[in-house]
Amino acid sequence: MTNLINLKSIEKILGSGLGADIQFILLLSLFAIFLFLLLWFVVSIFYFQKVENILHKKLKHGEYQDVINIALEFMNKKKRRKKQETEMVLYYLALAYENTKSFTNAVKFYEEVFKLHHKKDKFYRNILINMAKVYEKLGKTKDAMANYMMVLETDEYNIEALYGIGVLHYRNGNVKRSLDYFEKLLLKKPAILDARKFYAKALYDTGFYQPALNQFEFLARYYHDDFEIFYFKAKTEENLKRYMEAIKSYKTIIKREFNEEKCLERVSEVKLFDVREDAKVNIVRLFMKLKKYDEGINAITEYLSLPGKDETKLDLLYLYGNILWNKGEEFQALKNYERIYIMKPDFKDVRLFYERYKKILPHSYLSNYFTSVEEGEKNFESLCKKILGKQHFNLVYKCVDYYIYSKGPFAVIFYRHIEPIPFSKLTDMEIIINGLSIPVTNIEIYSISGVREDAYTHFLLKKSHLIEGNEFIKTIRNLF
């Protein structure tokens, strides 16, 4: 201790007149005080380290209430604390409150830590990022954005801040703005799949379908557990008119077992069950666009047998009616619309169809006329010949809309649709008839709903007898 305490200097302080015994006692007292301070310093360091370790372990194990209790007790009992001690204890306290969803308290203690910590280091940025996330949960978007921006001021390529701002912009409708942040992030860290998923969806939402599809294909290749990826991949393919690829993607959604807990961060509010219901309808709709009607019917048959929402089943039945109508099975289509009307009268436009054609529905034999069947005894052509009777008429023209027969100056037109004949179709018929070798002066037109209002004045009708309504029904009934 002779190196630490100089006796002569003490004598100057205490006075040279003091006795040797007193000097010794004073010297011993000073030494004891020094040892006490040193011991207190060492103990306080180990005590704090012990407290910090305890808080860390308990937080890691999810014992958040214990963290809160220990931290508060430490703050209350230990009045004289070092700045670093206070920062760390308050930080753990904020983390614990955040994990217990006490977000207001979490912000309060994060802000206290932030006031104490002035060095713009990694810990400083962590505080800001944690505060931003809590502000998001509290719905304080501007405060969250401000905290993320402060992080970028000291670390331009901070991944969490770039991701956080990108997501905030996306979810608040600033989709184009979000693209900048996701692009910057992915240039630095291309393997962050959550960011890539948001980037893909933002591209899709802004109409950049091909770049969006590239991203969704990448995600689908390396991450199979996220149904949203396949759903929006299908939607993107559909927008690019790659209908068969879209159908394949929609089918994947229906058939694959997805683990919703393993999904990347959600980019929408859709649920797996609802996505699967939507996929069923979309598959049939796309088969219709491709005019693959039989495949559409097969899909409807399969999906109606699966568990699902009543609304989806009505959608599928409605599409089935549309397919039948497009195939020329118009009477069967009407019967299908009637079925939907009975279940839900206000579903889409079925009430309109039902009210317009309900007088036709009881006459089931009309299905033999309004059919696309071209073979066998009960086809459209054989029915036309029955109506013409024993007289020999030549079939001079046929198409999906009508057949035209002629015999000398007399012609008969059989219109194949339930809806009224439009003006344009009458013009087509007139051109064909005027092109016949023998001039036609007398025409019969079979059309159950007559002609449209705008076609009443058509020249062809001046030399035609229109067989419609009850007269049409009676003619067909007499054949059975």
C-alpha cells in the first residue's frame, strides 16, 4: 500500500502534530473504506450481470411476468444505478410488456431507454425498430414510419427497416412506393422470402404481371407451404391469359395440404378455405373461356361432391347452366336456373331468366328442340323434318343458330335459341334466302320468343309468318 498512500502527504493533511498511533488508526480507516468501495463496485457489477442474465433467460423462456416483476423490483430497490444498468433493465422491461401485448407500457419503456441511449449504434437501431413494431400494433403508422426512417438515417440498408417501411406503405395503399423499398432490400438480401412475397404481390397489384409471375414462380419452387403464393400465382397467370397454367395452379390449391402456420407473412386477409372455394369457381370459369365445356362439367361434378359453402355450390350450378346454354342445351339450362331460383331467388340474374321464360319450363318436350344433339333419332334436324311433314324440303343452310329449308318459292327457318331473334340474324337469313336459285316469296320462321323489339320493322318479316309463343309450343307438343 506504500505505492498507493504516501504517509508524508497524509501528515500534511492531518497535521504533523498527530501521534503515531492516531496516524496509524486513520490510515487503517482509509484503507478499510477503500476496500469497501472496491468490494461494492465488484459486487454491483456481478449483481447487475446476474440480474441481466436472469432477465435474458426468463425472457427467452417466455416468463414475461417474472421479467416485469424482477425489473421493476431492481428499479425500485437500487436507487443508485449506472446508465448502462438502467438502459438494459428498462429494455428488458419493454420487451416483456410487448410480449404480453401491453403495448402502451412497452412504448413507454422503449422511449425511456431511447432517451438514455444517445450513441447511434446497433442497440440504438434495435430500440427504434422495436418501437416501430409496437407503434404498428397500436395503429400509429406515422410514428412507426418515423422510427424506421431514423434507422435508415444511420444504416441505409437496414433489412428490418426497409422491410417494415415497405410493408407499411403496401398496407396503407401506397403500393408503388412500397416497391422501392422491397427492391432495395432484395438487392441486398435476395433470400428473404417474406419480402419477395410482398414484392410479388405489389407487382401484381400495380399491373406488372410478368415480373410478378417470375417472383411467384420462384417462391412456389422453393416454398410449398404458403397457399397465398399459389393463389396469387394463379391470378397472375389468369391476367396474362395463361388459362391452362392458371387452372393447374388453382387445382394445386384445392388438392395440396397446406400448413397455414408455416405461411410466410400474409399479404391479404383471405383464408385457405375461402381461397379453395374461389379456386373451384375460377377453374370452371376458365374452362368456359377456353370453350372446354365438357371439362368444365366434369369439374363441376367433382366440386359439388366436395364439402363447401352453399354460395359456392350455387355459383357452380349457375356456371353449369351457362355451359349448357353455350352448348345449345338451352332448355336444360333454364331448368337449371329454375333449380337455383327455388333455392335462392335473388342469386345473380336467375330471377330475370326465370320470370322471362317460366311459361316455357312446364313443357319438357321442348328440350328436344332446344338441343345441340346432332346424332340419333332425337336430334334437332329430325325434329325439323317432323314439323315439315311429308313434304320434301331441301336443307339449304345450317349453323348453330338456325336451319333453313326451301322448296321452290317457299322457305322455312328454324331458329335454335330461346331468346328472340336479333335484327342482325334476320339480315343474315335474308342474305341467304335472297341467294337461292329460286326466288322465295313465302317464309315461315319458327322462334319461340319471336324477334327483338328493334327487329319488328325488318324487311324479311314483311313476307314471313312468325310462329312464336303458344303456337310454337303447340306445334312441338303435337309431335310427341
